[in-house]
Amino acid sequence: MSAGPARTGTATTLLAADTVVTPTAVGPGWVELAGSRIASAGMGAPPRRADVDLGDAVLVPGFVDMHVHGGAGAAFPDGDPEQALQAVRFHRAHGSTTMMASLVAASPPQLLRAVDALADLVTDGELAGVHLEGPWLAAARCGAHDPGQLRDPDPKELNRLLRAGDGAVRMVTLAPERAGGLNAVRRISDAGVIAALGHTDASYALTRSAVAAGARVGTHLFNAMAPVHHREPGPAVALLEDARVTVELVTDGLHVHPALWEHVLRSTNGQRVAAVTDAMAAAGMPDGEYHLGTLRVAVTDRVARVADTGTIAGSTATTDALFANIVRHAALPREEALSRAVAMTAETPARALGLTEVGAIAPGRRADLVVLDPDLRVRDVYRAGIRLSSLPLAG
């Protein structure tokens, strides 16, 4: 894959690495940057002497995290722009050059304030959008959401949130079995926002109806979701069998057993699975007590649990760790495993979110790149062509 040279007068930077992962090939290759964009890319020897020889590095596109609540001690649901930027910078240093800000169930005024507060970060491109995870979730599958804040979708509240922050909301997770749930799915989809199904006890049949109504994402598949039963397949099977649906998986090795995510990948041909961190404020921080919305969260050995119930409360993961886990557990040659990991951490989530400028090393895309060492640890990160090595790699 390659393109013509950059426009005359545009300064370019040519990178070369022992392993470059593009949508069509994996192997020794090169990428030429022109300002904030990828001008050209190809496999084999570069067309001229590289400006930056990355040696034994693995060069992959910037990660796209479509479900993250915070990090570095900061939480998106708090609705504080400075704190939000702290979380963004932390995850960006771990390779997530594109991310959503996921909120949690809260009161109507709190949600509106949080969306409005984060809207400028969406406009400025620091965030890809706001993800409302709740408040229209099933009480029986509330997970790390305050059960006192769960409610049926009210059309007026939904409309206010969809309009808030000049349309900052990009995705909404809800349980379709709540009263008015299917109508809410239709309203969300009609507004051009992604309707996602999660924290749900919905039956197989109802889940199929919700997908028919416009739902296109399964939120952290299997987690906070009715389990598979041989007489009632439930939501997971319905989401997996529909080619229109992208399913999230938290590939930290705790939320879902690697054998199960491998099964999911085989059943979907690896095309519709997005790895997400579901990270909360404790990502990159020491063990201790934190909060997620109104709930206290205790972190021990980097595992986050609701202090009062012991329920898993998101994760402390970063996307580079998820990437390495995917490669490590794949029963595939390394080149194929790397390609799969790139699909799950960049290409598929970008496609699910409708983001056409990120997610792949390809001419014309934004120059978002992650430089990994052979053990898949982050060495460098480029965002829009700017090297971000000066950012702290906490955690």
C-alpha cells in the first residue's frame, strides 16, 4: 500500500520499522508523514533513507478506545474538563490516540452538566464524543452503576441529552427491556447516535428486536448481561449472530476468559470485535479507594470492585495492555496475531464509531501511530504527526 509523494513544500518525515501493520500486510515497512496526515506507506525498503529508523519496533495505528471512564486519578463522569484532559493524556501516552468519554448513571441534571462540560473537548478533538452508559439500565444487571439512579428512558430527558453540547453524545448504552426501551433505541438511531445494548436482562428475541430497531453495539459482551442458556440464548448470542453489530470485549483477562474471546473471534471471523478498556480513574494509579459516579470503588492488585458489593467496577487497564493480551493468547502466527490485535484495538472501533480518519496506517488517515518494542510495550506515540514521548507513561 502506498501513495504518491506529499505536496511540494510540505515537510515530510519518513519512518521505517522492522514490523509495520497495515490493513493489507504485516512486515518490514515504512510510513511517510506530511504534517498531521499519513502521506504514503509501504512494505519493504523505504523509497529513500528514513528520517527515523525505528529498528526492531512494531509500528501500529493509534488505538481507538470506545469505552473508557477515566484514568490517572481522573473520572469523566465528574464532568471536570481539566480532570478529563488528565485522563486523556494518560491514555494517550499508552497509545489511545482516540477515545470516548464514558459516563455512568446519574441524575438528569448531573448528566446534562457533564455532557455540556465535556462538549468543548469533543469540539476540539480531544475526545471523539461522549458515551452515555446509562441511566436506562436493568437493575438486575446494574454492575458498577448506582441502582438508585436507574430509570426508564423518558423521551424528554433523552432528547435533551441528545441535543446537549451541540450533539456531543456519540453513543448511548441502554437495556431494551426497560419501558420505552425499543422506542429509545429508535430515537437514538434516528438522531445519528449509536445505540448500544448492555447492562441488560433482555431475552434473545427482544435483543433481536432492538437490533432491528437500530442498535449496533453490544456493550462489554457477557459482562452485566444475562448469561447464555441452552433454552434462552439471551442477548449475547443475538448480538453475536447479527453482522450489523459490533461487540465490545474487555480483553484484560479478568472480565472475559481468553478462551471465550477466542470463541467470539472465530464466530465473527474477527471482523466485529472491539477491544475496550472500560477503565476507570484508578487506571495508572496505586491500589486504594476511588469512585465511579456515586459509588466507592476499592482497588486491590489492580482489580477494581464496588466497595459495598464486590462487583467488578470497570478496569485499570490501558489499551496497550489489551493489545499485548490479544497477541499473547492468539493461537496464530505472530503476524496474524498482530493484524488481529490492530483490528480489535483500532480498525473495528473506528468503524463502529463512524470515524474515517483514524484506525489504520493508510494514506490520507490522521498520522496517529504507536511504536511498540518487540515485547509490545509502548516506546513512542504520534498523534496527528506530533510525537508525544514527553507525556508521562504512568502505571
